[in-house]
Amino acid sequence: MSSNLEWYFSKMGARVKVLDGTLPQRNRRWGTMDEAPKVSFNIGQDKEGEYFEIRTDSGVKHDLVVLHAEPKERHLLLLSRQIGRRGKAISKQKFLCGHDERHWFVAAIPERAPVSTVADAKMALKPLEVREREGVLGVSWRDSFRRKNAAFVRQGEWFFVPVVGLKADPMLIHKNERLSRGNGGKAHWADECYRLGGESVFVSTKYPFGISSEEFRALPEKERSMGGFRMMRRDAAAYVRGEVRHPDHATVVLRDWHRVLMNTENQSLAMRFLTFLD
């Protein structure tokens, strides 16, 4: 472990606890032991408040290195490496650790993004459509890191991009609709939501990402009737209007329709290392 880890976190006003050899067994979630995470990141809480919690697996050597820190912005970029028997890294992941509005957070960075700074990590978490729109509108580098600019409004992991001329079918507008990335975290709630396209799937606690109609029909009748399933649409284009609320973020008000885009965190294999759910 990096001997400077606590120092870097304290410089941005945070605490970190590294608990070696305490990673919970999660073999049921992964096909093989090799696929299972060897380290996990979470936001814990004790009588002193929130802190970053890092748990490692027993019998595996780990290396945690702060690649870049922005103490005034309360963000840092962390590299996690698992070391094999021959002293070579067998796996590595990058995480953006920081503070957003009211709470600390950890975000996994997509492996395909060559990031080395906090700014790189923030840009890598933006959907391609958002970055392209910023380029077209000439959004400045400084404004691109705000929660709101000419290209988007952001609330946590969700980006809302203005849409001109959208005419929603009133019969298909859902009221007080939840926005969730399907990992069991706290949902964001929108006054109005309109969806186009996508695939109909059956969603439940056991199948948070949904299963197709064929997969649903293949389940035992008892599980189908008592599994708590509800019909949803996966990969649909979603548009929201009105207030968007979340207990950990300030409410945003969208007076016109905005396209809903999630950050790129779900494109990262490192997402499986996070136990913290927004």
C-alpha cells in the first residue's frame, strides 16, 4: 500500500480506511474465483462522518497509488493494482474519488480511457454525446467541469441534454418516473419521463438489468408469479421534463425536454469493484 495514501486523502478533507484481508466472499456473483474482485471500494460512515473504505482480499498483494490530486477541488485519481506471484501487475483499475455536492463518492474509470489526471478522469466519465455537443457549442474548458453549461445539466451520474422540437405523445408520458442504472442504488425521480425505442424486459431484484420475454417464460411458474417482476424498457432513449430529485443532490428543474444520458462508469469492468451505490 502507498504510505502516502492517508496524507493525500486528508489533504482533500477526507478519511480513508484500508482493511486488508477483509473482502467479503462474493463467489455467487462471479463465474470463477479469478473473475471475482480482489479489492472493493465503498463509502462508509461512523460517528465522525463519511470515509473511504477499501477492502482487500487475503493472499493477494495490492498496490494503491494516487496518480493525481486536486485538494482544493476535493478530488483525486487512484490507481489500484493487484500484484501476482512474480511481482507483476495482474490487474489494474483507476477510480476517481471525490466530493459532489453533499457526499463523497467513488467512480470507476473505463479501462479504454488513458487518464492520468483528475481532469482526464472527469472527461472520461462524460458520455460521448455530451463531449461532442460541448465541442459544437464551443463550451470552454472551465465551464465543461460545471454541473450546468450550455450543453447539459448534471445530477450525480446523470447528464440531461436539451432537445429542441421534441413532441411527446401525452399518452406515453410517465409521471414521477424513477431513473436508475440498475445496480440497486438510490433512484433519481423525474416529474415527467418519455421513452422511445428500446427493448421490453422483465426486471426484479434478482435480475436488476432485466431479462427478455423468452428468458422470463423459461423461468419456473412460481418464480414468475412471486419474483416481483415489472415490465421496463432497456436501452430506450429517455427524455425528462420538470423537477429531477435525489436525496443526495440538489433538485434540478428542466423546463423543456432533455435527453437522459448516464456517465460512462458502466462501461468499466472496474465497476464490479465498487460496493458504494449512489
